[in-house]
Amino acid sequence: MEKSNYLYAGFNDVSSKTSGVWFQSFIIGQEPQINTGANGLQRLDYVVKSAETNGIKLIINFVNNWADYGGMQAYNFYYGTIKPTWYTGMLFMKYIILSRKIFEVIYSQVNPS
């Protein structure tokens, strides 16, 4: 029997400097950043590797609507958009490209060539 789990961990966006865990930052006046460090994607790497070791498939959500984890509120604040127009503009395409970079970092660390 195949095991799977939905993982609410493909995001943790911040809009101000923090020493806590974060994956992406959207700080006004700075370019968006991806945190590949010990308090960032390395934690997600550990979860993905542990799931693989234990035969668990993960479904990872890479965008969210919960203000507690940044999500749409952080994106809209940073880019000066609103939810209804977020998915129809060019800024959404920039975000998709950023998300792809995150996926590529995760994939390359879990499956080195």
C-alpha cells in the first residue's frame, strides 16, 4: 500500500528580517530571495529525504492563502497587487519563475546528478 501525505511546507514567506525559519523573503526594497540555509530549504530537504527513506510520497503546496505563512498577503504587499488580479498579471509569471527556482534547488539536492 502506497503512503502519501499532503505537506503544508512548500512555503514560509516573510516580509521582514527574521532569525526564524523562512523559505522566501519579500522585503520591500530588496529582490525576493530564496533561503537555502539551515533555517530555510535545508529543513524541507530533510523532510523530503525522510519521506523518501520511509516510502512516503509527498504533495507539497508551493503557494498559500494563509497570512500566517506569508502567502498571498506577502505577495500582494510586495508587488502592490490584490488577490483577484494576482493570477492574471505579469507579476504572477515572475513568481512562477521564482517558484520554479525553489523547486530546482530542492530537486537538485534530493536527486544530485
